[in-house]
Amino acid sequence: MDSENVSADTGVDLDCCTSETANSAIICGLEPDSLVRLVQTAVGLPAEALDRLAGVADKLRAVEGLPQLDSTAD
């Protein structure tokens, strides 16, 4: 997820999102609730764990017949 898309989708200026309150506001703006739960679960995980999580999401997209996303667009 790139910061420009999140900022545009939520109307939140990500430059000020260094506080837990600001991060919570962004998370709470996500839909559906399952996405909120996923993001809340991922917060605080080390980079290696986030990479594994992204890999699992890529596999799930393939199983569901969804197009693969460009993982280099961070």
C-alpha cells in the first residue's frame, strides 16, 4: 500500500501519521472490517513477517483468480 493512495482514499495527511492516534484513524477508515482486522494484526510485525504475509496474500489472490499485483510499487 503506498502512502499516496492511502492519503487520497482517507483524506488523512500521512506526514502527520507518526502518532498511534493518527495511525488508528487511518486503520478505522478502511473497509471492510476484515481489512481493518488484517491491518491491526500486521501492525508492529517485523519486515520479514510482513513479506511473508504479503506472500500469503499473493497466493490467496491466485487461488481466488484475482490478478497479481506489482509488489515492487512500494
